[in-house]
Amino acid sequence: MKPTHIEHIGIAVRNLENAIALFERLLGTPCYAVEEVADQKVRTAFFMVGATKIELLEPTADESPIAKFIEKKGEGMHHLALAVADLPESLKELRDGGTQLIDTQPRSGAEGLQIAFLHPKSTNGVLIELCAGR
């Protein structure tokens, strides 16, 4: 697997509107998209910083992965997303090499991307998201 670029950095937040206002001030750029991803029980907001995106993630249900993350660790960096040219092939290569996968098959994510997560136990404690589709 060879990533083409950092697709985005995901940050878990309790309140999306407050976080959008904060990051607009910090980054000096407006949020360009807000989207709900119902099957992941999350609302997202995106910012462009150079060639990399910042994604804010607000849980929409108490049982969502983001809500559980915030309950356990508080707000903050949630994941690093890497773009790959061939997501199914990247997952196969990683699995065959011993990397523990959360998602064995791609699924739909924000901005119309196909995504899959690698387990932090296999990636030095960092939740890695692989993205394809653009």
C-alpha cells in the first residue's frame, strides 16, 4: 500500500457549531461543507488547509463511535485519513501483512468517499482511515 496523500485529519467534537466557529477563527478559512453520515451516526464539517482537509466530527447518537470516543478520551484528534488508489487491494495487502482491520470491506463515508478503518492496535495507537473515490 502506498498512500497518495493525507486526505484529512479527523477531530471529535461535542458541539459542531461551536467547533466550526473556533476552527474558522484558528484556520482563517470558512467551513466549506457540513454533512450528516447517518449510518455512522455523525455530523461532519470540513475545512481546507493547503492540500489537506480538517474534518470535525460530532456524534448524533449516544451509541455512535464518536460519542464513545469523546466519553472515553474527550474531544480531540480522532483519526488520520490516508488516500489510496485502490482501497480493496490496500485492505488485502494490509490484512495479508498482519495488520488488524476494523473494516474488511470498503463502506460509504462523508463526501462520497469509500472508506475503511485500520485497528489502532496494529498502528501504534493511531486510528487510520483509508479513503478512495476522488
